Amino acid sequence: MMADAWATALMVRGSREGVDLVRRHNLDALFIDRDGDNLRETRVGRLFETRSAPEHAA
């Protein structure tokens, strides 16, 4: 239920205001905005941090 409330709040705020809200509440979010004929992604949160690939034992 909380995820639905956050999704609605962030959709209403949009990516510009939503990014600040996501950071303040330590959330993860992916915003997708239309820019003419293109789509622009804005990724926020630890979920999108780059991680090194796990090493496999030989």
C-alpha cells in the first residue's frame, strides 16, 4: 500500500521535484520523461549504484 502511495506522489511531483523527495526519504526510483521523440531516464537511489560483478570460483 505504501509503494502505491509513493508511486502516486512521485508521479504527481514529476522528476524534477520527485528526485529531491526520493533522496530526502532514502528511497529508490526510476523516472522516465519524454523529451520530444526521446525518453530520458533519471535513476535515484542505492538500487541503481554500480556494483562489481560477483567473482566465480574456478
